[in-house]
Amino acid sequence: MNAQVNISVVQGFIDTVLNGGDLPALDRYWTEDMVWRGGSLGEYPGLADFRKFAEANASDAFTGMHLEPQRFLADGDTVVALFTNSGVNTGPFMGMPATDKPAKWNGVGIYRIHDGKIAEATFVEDILAMLLQLGITSLPSAS
């Protein structure tokens, strides 16, 4: 597949599932044996495990979650998405209680496309920036 088609797969996943909340559409965008690597958020091998993770995060941790792609880069079967993520923390997240505060943070997603679906993805997100905005942690004083 060409680069633009692969970017369209990733953009469709972002628009439909992440921003549109259509979790049943995961089957349209991910292979059954997919792997999702989320750094500090864990790794989920297989669509069934990833679906459980996505359902828990979509309905509980953040309200108004929105992923805004800033740029896509594609080469062969690989698509890189630079993005900004945002939402209001209205439920428990990473074992911490809700703060009811908004947060906005940057991230990078690296997707591998196979036969028109996402087969694996690895994410690096600035979770520290999010936690700082939510007041869950703080940095030591510079003085």
C-alpha cells in the first residue's frame, strides 16, 4: 500500500475510534493479533486485551478526550503521527483519583500497517506534563 493509504488508516482510527468514541470500530482498523505498546500505560497483545484497555480509558479516566494530529510521516508500512492529546480527568487514572482538571500533552505514535489495518503501534507520550497539569505530581523547586 502507498503512504497516503496507510496514513488514511491511522487517520480513520483517530477520527472514528479515539475522537469519535466508536469502540466497536476497532475491528475495522486493527488486526486480530495486533500489539499496542503504550510505555508507562502498558502493552496489550491482541485485539481482545486492547479492547478492554480502550473501553476502560474511554469511559472512565478522561472526559472530552481529543487527539489532534499535528503531522503524519509515512515510509513503507510505517506511519508516524505527531499529536497533541487533551481531556478533563474525571475518573481514576493510573491508580490516582480524579482531579477534575484539564490537561494537554504531546505524543508520538508509530504505527505498522499490514493489509490495510494497524498491526502494531508504539507510543511515547509526555505523561509527566499531564500529571503536572493534573496536580498529581510536582517538580522539585529550582531555588
